[in-house]
Amino acid sequence: YWKGNTQNILNSLVHELFHVGYSRNRQYRREQPGKDDQLFDMMESLQNEGTATWVGYQAQSLFPAPDEKDYSMLDDVDEVTRQLGEVNTLFAEVGSLPDREMKQMSWDIGVEQRAYYIVGAHMASVIERGEGRRALVHTIAMGPRAFIDTYNELVSGDRRIVYPDTATVLERRKTRSNQQALQTLGFLALAVIIIGGGGWLLRRFRAF
């Protein structure tokens, strides 16, 4: 993957060390998961993986990583734009899909396709370049919503990250639950009709 470049291993360690600090900070930050914990987890992945990628990207002056694919994608404006769209597509589905489906979609887009890493790093870069490193550090102290909201204040249009509020997520889940209940009732009604019809056919057959 790194074509024998040992410096890239050190660069990756910078990335991982950020995760250690981020994890330790969880108990102290202002924002905590609530009823929309699935959305919160996804937003946290965006901040955590993205900022770690941005920290590693900047560490290239000490530990060069010319073959790191995430950094190449981060330098590609069109790729960043595409991945922004992917993240917004992902967030738009929260509450509408079953939890297992949503987790798989989050993994496929956020991790396998690298959206959390690329978009999150782009967001961190916009915050640091626009407001300074202190502002970026402040979003870590606050939480993932502060990270997204601070970024959104610095960009416009389709560059923004759009995420549903808690009430919307809960309403979507309620709607999905009601639809599932109606579907179950429909299947039960069909079963009753079939069983009832089957009994009628059996009686007709015996009559002959």
C-alpha cells in the first residue's frame, strides 16, 4: 500500500495518536449522544476520522506520505465535492432506514469509500484556515455538531453539510415503525384469507 515508504508508517501513527486524544476527550466535551445516537455516531466519525486525516496531512512536512490515497483525494477538488454529496446523501437517510441498513450504508460510504476521512479533513482544513487552529480545537472540545456548524458558517450552497434535527429523526423512525406495523397487519390479514379460503376449498373437495 505504501510502496515500502517507512515514513508513511510514522505519518499513520500521527493519525492514530489523534484518535487516542479524541477518545479521551469524549467524557469532557459538551455534546453527548441523545435519542438520535445513530446520527451522533455518524457525525462523530466524520469529525474524528476527518480531523485525524487533516492532522496527518499536515504532518507530511515531518513524515512524508506521498502514496497515501486519502491525501491524494483531499487534494482533488472534484473528489471532495463528490464526497460531500455522499455524506449529505447518507445523513438524509438517518431514521428512514432500519438500523442495520443504516450502519451498513454508513460503513460503505463513510469508511470503504472514505467519505468520513476526506470530507471531515476538508472541513477541518476550512475551519483552521478560516478561523484558526484555536477554533478547530474548540470544536473538538464541544463535539461533532459544533464541528459541522462551524464549518457550515464558513461555506455556502452545496458545500454545506446538511443533517436532520432530533425531532425529524424521531418522526422518521415513528413513520417507519407505523409502516412496518401496517405491513405486518396486511400479511396477517392475507394469511387469514388464505387459511379461510383453504378451508372452504377443502370442504368443497370433500363434498365430491
